[in-house]
Amino acid sequence: MNVEDLRRALATAGIPPDRHRILDRPADDAWCLTRTKQAWKVFYRHRGQTFYPRRFKDESAACHHLYDQLARPADGTAAGLRAALLRRGASPCDFRVMEQPGESTWCIRRQGQVWQVFFFERGGKRDLRRFTDEVIACDHLSAQLFGG
């Protein structure tokens, strides 16, 4: 997949153009694809900050990654959860998926065979729930962010 294929695929999938920037100036609340002499970069931009940056050596891998972030259906796993939450309008400042907790954020982490979902505030975990099933843990986090 190249950049033109990516643009067509995103349009076909019904992804609004304001949700992404492809080889254009990065914009807030959008997935961005940029290129330097050394690498292709894909990242999410929010309030002027870069989230979830990934570097790729080739155009095709970068394009596939960006497509997955915007158009991959939610599969109920932690890997698909981040993209699904951002597509639904959640701010990357509001949650962490398998990352170091940020202040006042909902988090999901795997510890051994157990998934933990919790709100991190003032240096501690609040509303901690444990799950043995990844899909149920992801559903719980989504419910905390969007209700339901």
C-alpha cells in the first residue's frame, strides 16, 4: 500500500478527512503520517502533543499501520482498543492502554494472566477491577469512558 492507496482506502471506509493528515502539516485530534529522510512516522496528535508514535522504514508498513488505527474494526482486544476509543472521540489524555498511568486517567494493564482496569489519580489506583478475559476488560474500560 502506498499513500495514494491509503487515501482511497480511508475514503472507501468512510473515515472523515479531518481524522487524519497524510504527508501534510499535523493537526490536533488526527492521526498523522509524515516522512523524513530516514523514516516514515505515524502518530496521533492531541493538544499539540504526539501520542503513540511509530517509525517505519518503508511506506507500505506505515500506510498499513495508519489504516489499522483509523479503520480496523474494534476486535475487543487491548491492541484494537486504543484505535477504537480514539475513533469514538476519546481523548488520549483520558486513558492508557498497556502504558505507564498518567494522572487522572483510566488504565488497562495486563499483570500475568489478569487484566486490570482502574482509574489512576493522586499516585494511586481507584476503582480497580480485575478480569481474566481480555475482551471483557476492554469492554469495561470502554464503558467507563463512554457509559453503558
